[in-house]
Amino acid sequence: MDQRLDTETIDYIALRRLQNRYADIVTRRAWSELAELFLPDAEVVIDRRNVEPLRLQGPGAVGDFIRSAIDHFDLFEFTILNTVIEIEGDRARARMYMWELRHDPAAGRSDAYGLYQDEHHRIDGRWWFSGRRYQTLARTQLTDYAVFPMQGV
């Protein structure tokens, strides 16, 4: 019992570190680092509400898509609100609820809330994103917002 709990705790922490690293990479816009998190054949499916979902293959396509979606924001921070992880051997599933804090110089502040449903695989002792579905849950729009540059990152 103790060994199983120890192993599950270690895996949980490793998966949370993977999620946190993703949030940091997106906030810093360090797209090339996504290759350290996503398997080359990982499929990311983005729900676009009333049209067919967008399907992306691999970390390069994921980075290109996110870059084009957030490039116009002078402030973008990706925040994990909550996550639930279910681990079964070398596979795991996670629900990650997130909040994007965004500012567009022309349009003002907007926030987005969403849900990632992730699949993870452990390969050679290391956890990876192997699949993902994203769904926007809500969006807001506000104005009159000051933006300050990030220093020393």
C-alpha cells in the first residue's frame, strides 16, 4: 500500500510539473520548448463551437496555432485554476481548468476560461502530453487596463 501511494504521489507531482511547465511556456511564448512536453504525434483538438474542431498534430503545430492566436496581446498569462489527474500505470488522464488573462492594446482586456482534457503517456520514466482536447468555457471583455513589461525572465 505505501509503495503504491509513493509511486502515485511521484507520478502526480511529475504530471503537475508538466502542466505547470506548459503554463509557463505559453505565458513566456517560448514555443520551441513545447517539443519538450508534447510527443511528436500528439493530437490536439480544439473545439470551435459552431464549426468543425481544429486538429493539430505535434508540438510545432500547437505552438504555431497558439502564437497566431495570442500574438496581438501585449499581456498574456496562462493560469491553471484546478486540475484532476487519474493515473493508470504508464497512462494518465487529466482535466485542467484554466484562465487566460489577456490584454489587446486596441480592444482592452479580455479573459478566457477553458477546459483541457489531456492524455499523458510515460515513456522511459518521463511523462508527456500525448493528446489533448480544448474547450472554451467563457470569455469576458473589459477596458481601461494598464500593462507592464515582464522583467528579468
